[in-house]
Amino acid sequence: MEITDLRDEEKRKYEIIAKAVNEGLDYVAKKRAQTAIGCSSKTLEKYIENVKQGNIEAFSHKNKGRLPVTALTEKQRTFIRDLYVEKYNDASFQHFTDILKEDHNISICDTTLHNILKPHLIVSPASTHNTKKVFAKLARKQLLKETNSKKEVQKLMETCSMIDREFAHPHRVRSKYFGELIQMDASEKYWISNEKWHLHVAIDDATSEIVGAAFDTQETLKGYYMTLYMVLKTYGIPLKFFTDKRTVFEYKRLNDPDPANDTFTQFQNACNKLGIAIQTSSIPENKGRVERLNRTLQGRLPIDLRRKGITTIEEANAYLPTYIKEINSKFSVKTEEDENGKNIFSECPSDEELNNILAVITDRVIDKGHCIKFKNKYYLPYKRGCEATYFLAHTKASLIQTFDGNYSALIKGTMYDLKVVEQRREISKDFDIEQANTTLKERKCNKPEGYENNFLFKKNYKPLPIPKRSL
């Protein structure tokens, strides 16, 4: 080995020891060499012996040119880069490292992944605006080196569109207690290929814990009711919701600015019965915690749905409770004090009460066939435990759809059950004689409640004679 093969620090050590040997190795020369190198006297003697013998290799580190055990091979680095570019280019670096560990048994940190992808000008979708700006400049410089035409550079930048500009959200002081403030919002995205859904989410402001979520085809009252139901059944009744100014949450008459005369929406009415306050804002930065949650879920959840083979909205809603636990274990800042200490959630009502509270009320009018039409179906009112009740046409009614999907109607202050009117008979009296007789027997056995006290069902009942009237 030659001196030129040594690294700079190794070459410096060799030159200091060689100078001390040339000076005669007196006490002063040894002391200066020991101070300059920063070693013990025993190590200094080893270095002096190696210089005298001309053993230059002793100054070279034994691991020089040897890859660490944990280092990735060039084949692995190429596999990781191609996998990210071809299949998971919409995943953040942190999420992609989780995928590598779970699916391919490759354990690396996001910094290593960044070092692998940085030379190829690949930036994480979750990067900050400043990082994306730096990569945009590097991309421009590289394009300018490859071509001298500015028009070609501009076309390439427009087609690549690697950098997306996003608005920064300011920091917001967290609430003190768990359940004190819940931020709610919905995000629209192609969560699976060729299907656009809306994900309704609720996140606790104090702990960043997801407390409820539900998919629906649109941002609807049903989606927020499903989210609220998950919050109530899992944790209890929170103190306040913080939402945007959608008509689902807030509606004010334009001709009446007095807040006392505001019209309650369905969701407001349910929250009013539960004792939950609603605060609204049209500025996204004011509810930055739920906005950042939407960005996180939009980056991770579509990929995880694809990995699980989920293709329907029903399967996605069934998977959400399990997925929420996984996300909370990674991103929630909930402490033992929050878990065991004071929280603002109060006890949830019973299932029967909750079923009526989370109801959708729609104003309807009785038609000429004495029925209520709703969603292309006709419903006939039945007084509970009795036969059908017929009302005059144009009678006003309130159709109530409970949370479990059952229907009832409030007509003139009385509650009625609703039964669907068949559009086509299932059994023909003339041709399905056996089925018709069986159905008739069942109807005779099903007597209404309280029939024992009804004079029509008494065996020895004789009608009173009709008195004669004299003209």
C-alpha cells in the first residue's frame, strides 16, 4: 500500500509520526506528536514501530471499502425506487416505510428512503412547501442542462407538475381536556378506483385522536349521523363540535338576522337534544387539526383499502373501526392522564333514545289514496296495535325515519306506524288458493291488542234493536 491510498486523516497521522522519527524521538518530539494525534503513549509507540518498519497499511482502517451489515445493496435500492415510482408514488415516505416492512420485510427509516429517492428528484407528497420549492429548483436546473430551449423546459415542467402548492395551516392551542372540542369535516376523493366517496371524520382537539368516521357517497346528514353515532357509542357525549358552515350544521333565515329565531337543522336539533354545542367557521385554518387529518387519510387510506382488497362502501365502513385504532396508535398524542384522568364525555343515552334522537324528519302531505309517498314508495298509516287509519287528502304529516331505518309518522299530534303498500299482489285469490287460505288463517289468528275488551270480539254479543222513529 502507498501513502496516496490513505485517507486524509490517516495520511496526517503518518506524516506526524514520520516527522517525530526524523527528529530523533526525543521527549519533546514524542509529546508534540501525541498531542497532535490525540492518542495514548502506548498507541504512539505502536505508530512509531509501524513507521520504522514501513508498515503503511497499519494506518488504514480495517473496515475501509467494506459495506456495513445494515447497508442496502444496489439491487435493493433499485427495487425500492421502482416500487415507489410504479405502485406507491402517492404514499408519504413514512407510510411507504411501513408498507416495505409489512409486505416485503425491508426495514428502513424515512431518512434512508429520502436518500434513495433524492437523486432522482422524487419528493414526498407530505413534504413541506419549502422542500417542494427546493426540489422544483433542482428539477429546473437539470432540465436546463439537458436542453437549451426554454419552451421545451416549460413544456416539461407543465407535464411533470411534480410540485403541488398547498396552503400552510397555523398552529392552534389544543384544548385542555379530552372531549372538550371535537373537530368535524368531510373530504372528497377517489378512495377506490373509479368511485368518488366522502369520508366524514371527527377528531379530538386535545389528543388528535380520531373518535369517529364514516363513508358516504356525498357529504350528507346520514354520513355525519353515522360519525356522531360512533362517537356516542365509543366515548359518550362531547361538549362541543367545531365544523364548517355547511347547511347540515347551520341555517339562518336571510330575512330574520335574530339568532333567537334561527331555524334548527336536523343535525342541530339532534345536538340540541344531546346538549352538544356547535361552533362553525368558514376558514379552514381555524380547524387545522381535522384538515391535516384529511390530508393524512387521503394519502394513506386509499392505498390501505387497495391492499385489503376492499371495493365497496359497505366493506370500507366495516373496516374503518379497525383502521382508526391503527391510526390512533401511531398519531394520537393521548397520554395516561387523558386516559385515566378527567374527560368531558358524558354518558350516552340508551339505544332506543338514541334511535329517536338521530332521526330524519321530513314534511309530507297525505295523497288522495290516503298514503304518504316517500322515495318512490307509498306508506299507509297504522295506529299502533290497530288497523289502517285513513286521512283526507292534503292532510299534513311529518315522516320520521329513525336511525335504524324504520319509518313512522306524526299526524295531528299522534304517532302512527307506516307500512309499505304493495305495488303488485304477491298472492292471487283465484289461482294461488292454498297460499291464500294459509294467509287468511294467519290474519284471523293475529288479533289486535286489547281485543278481549272490545265488544266486537265477544261471542254472545247481540246488537241493540234500532228504535222506530215516528214521522
